[in-house]
Amino acid sequence: MASRPTEDFSPFSRLPLEIRRAIWNFCLPRRVVELYPPDTDRKHSSFRSIRSFFRNPSVPLISRMCHESRQIAHEHGGLLFPDANLDFYDEAFNGHWDAALSIWGNPTIDVFHLNYYCCDETLYGGDLEQDRWQTFVFWLSAAAEKGMPHSIDLYFVHPFEFTEPFPTGEVFSSYGGQRYLEMMTSATGASQYMVTVEVTSLHIQKSAALDSGLFGRLAEERVGQIHVTDLAAIQAYHNLWATGPSEDQDLASDTAKFFDIALRFRSEFLARTGRWQLEVKKIRLMNKSDAV
């Protein structure tokens, strides 16, 4: 049976109210609230476990400490999409999307990431399928209403080959990416989005996660984002991954390939991301778009 929070947290009993509240606010997790559709052609479908999906967007641990900490947790956080109308989804996916109704988040400090990828023939030059469009707009709009920063898979905007050399010659077809940029801006009213270059998973013990400090103060930040130029952070995650189960050390695994490219071939990796940014700028100029 879960214990109820006490009236006071005795170690803080002599501290002024302002300091106690500052401490509880400091302990709130800064999380990436990730959502991904249950389709078969997601770019990163092999990386995401159902277990981490359900644990990551849960109520912060400090809500269990005392009534004061619980109040702090509920002041800005809560269920993000409790009233979402999912009627347009196929019944086969109801269980997946119903779980999204219980996602907890704090719009003031959390980031919403839509881990959703359409196959190339859909994005570039083909017709957009209605269900994909509805999924994309529905969830980004729902997050925008909460005022949350957005993060999307960069494949929505423009192709990026992470493990293969860039093709030479003309810039990729910009038709599909430009349409999605326009759709995002129209549906959400936002003109700036973060893009995720690659998603990977680490399988480690919770004690190791706590000791590393890479997943928040109480290991509640199970999904995180790091900048492509943050070599120290990438190296820290690599060092932690290297201590994990031996089966995860397979050099042919996606995680190993990620670290190999991002660290051992760092110059090439940064050059690739830089070229991607230049090509997106070309797309914007070609289409006279204001979307970023």
C-alpha cells in the first residue's frame, strides 16, 4: 500500500517557507515527455521500451514526501492530456493511446518530444496519409496549448543519414519537409522547434543511473536531450553505457554505432549536422518559408 505524504518534512521544519519551497522546486525533474505512435515504420521503434514510456511521465517523487512538496509538484504539473479526444484512432491502437491520457508533465520546465517518423515515400513527393497528418497535428497542437517547447524527429524536416555517408550532388527534395514545416506552424502557432538527430537507449541498473547524475537528482529523467556539440555529455553517457550488460556492448548495435560516430568520428558527425542545417536553410529560401 502506498504511504501518504506527511504533514511536514522534519529535516526542513526550521527552514523559512521560501527556502523550503525553493528546495522542492529544485528537486522537480526536468523531463522530456516523449510520445510515439504505435505504427511499424517509426524510425526509432527498436529503441523505446514500453516500461520506460510509462514510467517517465509519472508524478514526481517529491509529491510523496509531505503535503508541502506535494503542493509544489501540483502547482505547475498535472495530467497533460486528460481530455484528449481519441475517437479518430483505430480501435486496435486504443490501448496505446489511452495510456497517453495519464501522462504527467510540467509545461513550465518539460519538453514535449513527438518521436514520430513517416516513411520516405510518404514524406517526400507522395500524398500525406490522413491518419498520419491527424496524429502529427493532434499531439503537437495539444502540447502547444500547454505552452510546452516542441521537439520532433529531424526526418520530418529533411533527411539525415546518421550511419551512412552523405550523398553528393544537389540538395535533397524539399517538398515533403516544407509541407510539414508549414503544417506545424499552422496547427500550433509556433515557428521554432527543436529537432532530434538520433534516439538511442541505455540499459543500466538504477543504482548506476543515480550515481551518474545523468538522469536527474532522483533518476526520474529517464528520457533526456543533449546538444550535438556537447562532447562532455556524450562521453559521459558513453562511459555509463560501457558499464552496462555485456549483451549491450555488441559493436553492431545501434547504440554502439551512435557512440562510434558521435565520438570516434566526431569531426565527420559535426560536419554532417552542419550540412543538414545549411540544406534546411536552402529549403526555406527556395520556398520563402518563415518556419524554422
